[in-house]
Amino acid sequence: MSELTLRRPDDWHLHLRDGAMLEAVLPWTTRHFARAIIMPNLVPPVVTKLDAEAYRDRIVAALPDGADFTPLMTLYLTEDTDPDDVAAAYAAGLVRAIKLYPAGATTNSASGVRNFDKVRPVLERMAGIGLTLCVHGEVTDHDIDIFDREAVFIERVLDPIRRATPGLRVVMEHITTKDAVEYARAQDDTLAATITTHHLVINRNHILAGGIRPHYYCLPVAKREIHRLALRAAATGGDARFFLGTDSAPHTDANKLLPCGCAGCFTAPNTMSILAHVFEDETALDRLEGFTSLNGPAFYGLPPNEDRITLHKTPPSYPSRIDTADGPVTVFDPGFPLQWSVS
Ligand code: NCD
Ligand code: ZN
């Protein structure tokens, strides 16, 4: 096969940042994607309906000329989040999901949740109105090994929350383990899981063997090879509960290459090329459209995009780093030559 036409894809987990970084990274997403769930972990975070409106307007103002792109906004759940404000933001069609960060789990998550009982009224309201909770699924306890934090979160936090809040729609975000794949497969259709591009490509050796590679460091951190293989099987296997959330998370090289560098891989420019490669490797190119363009809208109750993109078997061209007013940002390097480009 040398050509593949798909409905235009969506990205169900994206960091666009703000200001100069937003301007620099946004065109790389709008080139290919029609919609994206926009993460709210700005400084300060996007907490209220008003914050989300203002952020949406800044994104729209930064859109390249002629771009057809809809940001699907999220609110950052805090222990003080007001259920009425959440419901109003959803009713207005502004906000499509609420984001749960355990406090301290990742970049800019200090305002996240410590005591899950405090957010129960919000979660109950969300279950009642059908609003999705997007979950960063890692415990933050210092005594839990970082490679175990996702599996422990499922058992200690996620499953209890779901049992206590029947009907709550949940997306397990950027899953990185076989445990998460198995948990997701065993649930009903109120649960789905996103998978990033980079977690289909790297395991923990890529970060640590033969020298430390900060550009492969992200959260949740990549795990052992058996986990990567489970993610590939989930993404390419045709189960509609799994769909793309790139977690494209740009940081300047200066902030990545520090003694304590930031977590995040910037995959917006080459995600579709990498995914075509991965799906072709798994002889599953016919399932790429489900993963990138159909399963996500179905879970969120939105129509799939009407327009199409075409992938051609031609090496893509994109820079290895992009320039921003804050400094260069390195694009994720899959470590193998890419053969598919989007026209
Ligand atoms: C994200 C970021 O930089 O905002 N980083 C990452 O490694 N994925 C935060 C997140 O999604 O955990
Ligand atoms: Zn993220």
C-alpha cells in the first residue's frame, strides 16, 4: 500500500502552552488535526469557565490563517472547583472534559487533588451530566517506585473513584502499562484510554541505556518492553476504547537539558508519520483511522470529522527542532526513518 485516506484525525490530549510557545507549536497540530482536547496545566492553571474562555480565545487568536481547528477545552480540577461552574462550562459547549492531576504528579500539577473526597461533589455532578473526567493516573507517594505508579494508581485511586461514582465517564490518559491496558479492556463503555505516539515507540531503555536521553523523558515515564508491546497491541487491535492522545508536550531545549529537566515529548510535527509506520509494522494500517479519527469522537459523543487527509509513502519533511521566541524545541525522534507523509 502506498496511499491511505483517513478522516481527519483529532488529538485527545494536547499541551499547547501559552504566549510565544503557543504561537510556535499550534500550526504543527492544525496542519493535521481538526480538534484537540487542550490540557489546562498552564501557570496559573485553567480552573474556571472564565479561565477556559480566555484561553480558548488566545488559542483561536493564534490560529494560522485559514486553519480549521477547534480547541476542546478542559478545566483543571482542584479541591475548590465549583460543581456549578463546571456544569455551566459544559452546558455552554466550551469544556469537554475535566482534568484530574494528583497533586505533584507532573508538570504544573501543584494545584491538583490531594484528598479525593473533596472532589466527590464535582465528580457526582459530572456523572449526572455525562461530562468526562480525564485522569493523569499516577500516585505521587515517594515510597512507590516511579515505574509502578500507574499500576498502583489504578488499584488505589481510579477503581475506588469509579465504584463510588457510577456512570462517571473516565479517560485513562497516556497509559503506559500492560496493567492499564488490561484494566481498560475489562471495563464497560464508560471507560476509555488514550495512548501517546511516543509510548508506542520507546521503552525505558531508550531513555537510560548508553547515556541519558532527556528528550525521551516524559510522564508517565516509558516502561519495560512488555508494556510497550501491550500498548501497541491495544492501539492497533481495533478495540474502540483505545484512541490517540499524543500528549505532545513542548518544552524548550534549555528546560529539557537541565540537571532537573522537564518531562514531555514534542510529537505534534511527526505523529501521523510515526503512527502510520507503527500500524504498518503491525499490519494494521486499516485500523489507523479508528485509532486517530473514529474512536475518540465516539467516546466523547461527537461526530467524526467530515474532511479527509491522505498519507503517502514518501519520507516526511519536518525540522528536527522548531524555533520559538523562548528558544528551540526538539521534535521527538522515533529513531528510525519515517516513510509516510501527510499531504
Ligand atoms: C506534560 C507537560 O509537560 O505538561 N508532560 C509530560 O511528560 N507528559 C504533563 C503531563 O501530561 O503529564
Ligand atoms: Zn499531558
